[in-house]
Amino acid sequence: MTMYGGYAKSGGTLYSQSYPADDYTAKLIPAAATNEWSTVLSEDRKTFSYILKRDGQLRFQADFDLTKPLSQ
């Protein structure tokens, strides 16, 4: 909806980055003003997670098992 690409907050690590909603997103979707998306790679590099929090509360989390190849 917003074509949001996002800018990571400072303080990210090799394994984790967080992307708060920008002003454009907040104006377009006021309820999403406190959204923060995160990408997390487990330190064992076996799981990749995509996480959405709103008002500091978990709203969505998708975990991908990187040890299993995608079927064709």
C-alpha cells in the first residue's frame, strides 16, 4: 500500500535490524504510526524471522526455517 522500503534504526546488529514506520506511512495509515518491522537472523543462521510490532506488542511473526530448501 505504501511501497515502504524503510530505513533501519541505529543500533542494529549483524543479525537484527528494525524499521519504524516513517511519517508518510503514519499519515497514510494513522493506526500504523507505531509500527516497527524487524528482520532477525538467528545466530546459528538456521531461522530468519520477519516481525511486526505495533505499540510495542507483537502483531505478526513469520519464521523461516533456512535448513529446509524450498520445493520446486
